[in-house]
Amino acid sequence: KAGVTQTPRYLIKTRGQQVTLSCSPISGHRSVSWYQQTPGQGLQFLFEYFSETQRNKGNFPGRFSGRQFSNSRSEMNVSTLELGDSALYLCATASGGPNTEAFFGQGTRLTVV
Amino acid sequence: GNSVTQMEGPVTLSEEAFLTINCTYTATGYPSLFWYVQYPGEGLQLLLKATKADDKGSNKGFEATYRKETTSFHLEKGSVQVSDSAVYFCASRTGDTGRRALTFGSGTRLQVQP
């Protein structure tokens, strides 16, 4: 069974640009969550999508957005990049039940210069 | 709101030493509890979980028991190996549909020396 696939693995962008990251879940998983990992703030929840609907949202500015497609693949977008957006962005997928475990991808390392 | 507190690292041990990484949580309701491990350059891997009080999660020699009375979920291993060197994250999650995000601790780096 293939794992969670995130693309690209590494990305370098300039301040002010926008970026789109992709996450392909494990087959059958309908819940996709995104997390930001930085040395200073640790792991912080961005948002969760389930069946193409945003179900939960963390405390991030509106520059951070996401969507989910009918095949459960998800994208997140960050507009008007700031230096502080440099981070490892992790995607986690689950089947969606209340006690199901989340499986993480390897992440996308975004560097903003 | 929910929060998870882990002991500060790094924790440095010799091979075959006993490991304890402390984790306590605050949450509304009765959360599920998890330990994840992150190796350098990788995402997070689920190590073990417990979904209700007194449950013991175990995997690869690691164990943690869900203690509701002390709101704790300490990670233990009887004999660590060099290959266990990684960052360990304690996490909680409630079952409420509107609050299903994982809340993570700050992570504890474990270094095991030969």
C-alpha cells in the first residue's frame, strides 16, 4: 500500500511570491490535514479537509489556504510569502473515523529568501 | 484548549540504557494519545497510541500507558539502541468532529551513543 506522497520535497521561493504544495493520501483515506513545522513554533495545525470540505482550521492568516479534490488529493497554497513561512509542511491522512491514526508524508521543505 | 507538554531535550543515553520521556496533557473531554517519531529529514511516523484510560500502547519495545488520573502518557523503553536516535513527539486528539486536529508537544530529541 503506497504511503502519503507530498510534492515537491524541496522548494525555494522569493518573498512576495505564492506557492502550491500537493499531498496525495493513502488509498481510501478521505481526511487530509496540513501542519507547519518550524524550530521556533514546533508543529502547528493548519487545516483539515474531509470529502472536499474544510472541517477544521488552525490559527493561521488568510494567506494560507487549501482545497481537496474528489479523489481526496489536497493542495495548500500560501500567497504573498514571508521569510517566516520557511518551514517543513507536513500532510497527514486518515480514514476519517474519530480514533483512526494519521499517517504523515515526508513533507515539503519550503525556504523563502 | 488542548495542550501537550513534553520534557525538554536533548536526552543523551548510552546503548542499552532505560528511556523515559515524560508527557502530560490538558484537554476537554477524553482525548486519544499518540507518540510519533521523526528521523532526520523525514516526516512523522506513528510509534504507538492509546485511545482510553489505562490503555497501554506498545511497539518496537516502546510502551506508554494512558494515565487519566495524572493526565500523562510517558514513553518508556527498557533498552535503547543507536537506531532509536530521533525526535519523539507526544500528541493528543479529541474525538469531536470540530476539534480533530492533533496537538503536539514540542518534541524531545533522543541521542543514543554506542
